[in-house]
Amino acid sequence: MRYQWFQDVPRNVTRREYQRLQFYNFASLGLGVLAASLAISSITGLTLQISRELDDIDHLTIAEALTHEGDRLDLIKVEGFLIADNPPTMPDDETRQVIRGELTIVAQAETETEETDENSDVQQLAVLYDWAAVAEPVFLSDSDRHLPLAFDLAVLPMESEEGPFDPETVYTDEPARLSRPVAIQYGTEMLPLPLEDWGPVDRVSTDMTRQVLPYGQSVVIVAALEASTDGPQLVDPLGDRLQVHWGD
């Protein structure tokens, strides 16, 4: 089968069928480009929409918020750095202080069983490590002043971050053809596989989720400001309008 673009037609194919095939190929390519353009436009549009919404909200500095007296301000925008008195550290990196942090390691076993076709695998999952922590109390700071956050800190966003180690599979001390996985090692942590539940394991893979909101992260917070016995604080506004965005 040979052809030259727009000149020859492959053997056993009519010119009309070949032209129709070319049309389908061009149409598929065009739709792919259009879909990519729409995806980029939607992401860009969402970013611009958030920026416009933030621009429409009254802005206060932390100094202004701390000196505010009187009635509650239902919705304001304040920018600063997140700090805490006793921030937790990531369990795999004692130098990494966080406002929020999560670390989860999940193992997936693949075993062949007599009840299934010999070429099919039965997959089993087990959570080997699950850690999460949130600093409390948390403040929005401009280095000199601290404005307390008095809302559910679970709304504070996190981002994925690579860890200092990669999970490694530990095998039994036997010849290679007989050796089977028995544990997952992550740094100094040895995480045994639940072999009593799984039975013999032929292969195992791991999926690690590591998310952080670093100590000192710059953020923009949209919240309400109200007085308390300890002074002004940021609280959850009415109407599900609380927002926290990462700053520069």
C-alpha cells in the first residue's frame, strides 16, 4: 500500500472513500485542537473570574483589621502569611514545618488465585500509613502583627509535594524466583504488608499522597471580621463565601 498526499489512493480503496477518510482525519485533528483550546480558555477564564471577584471585595491590611472597632464586617479581603505558635512537622522531614499536612501510603497487592483465570489478577488494597495534622491556633501575619483565624481550618488549601524518600518494597530473604514482598520501607519506617489477610503476594505497588500547606505561606483570605474578647478575628461569613487562595 502506497500513496502520495492528495495524489495517489491506496489500493482497493476508491477515491471517494479515501477522501472521506481524509476528511475524518482532519475533523478529528480539528476537534482535538478545539478541545485543547477550550480547556485552556476555561482555566484562564476561571483564574480571571477569581481575580475579578477578589478585586470587588473591600481590602483591609492586617493593621487595619486589628484596629477595627464596631459592628461585624460581613466580607473583607486580607493578605498575609500563615503562622502558628507550635506548627507540626512532616513525619518524614523534621525541618518541614506546616500549617496543614497529610501523608498516606497505600499498598496494592496482585495475587493469582485458583478461583480466577490463571492470567487474571485479584487486586487488594491496604492503607499502611496515614498521618494528618493541623496547627492550632493559626494566625494571619504581616511579620509584626497577628490576626487570629477563627474558622474551620480544614478549608485551608494544600498542594502536593514530593517527599524526601520513595517507598521501597522489601522481599523475603530467598532466591529471586521464590522471594515475595513482605513490607514497604519509607525512610526509617518499616510498614508490614497485611499478609494474614492477603495471603501469598506475587507483586505489590504503592501509591503515596503527600500534601502540605507550609508554615509562612502567603495567602489571601476572604472572610468576615468580628470583635471578640481577645480582639478582632477572621470568621466564616454567611452564605458560604469563605475563601482562601495561595498568594505570590
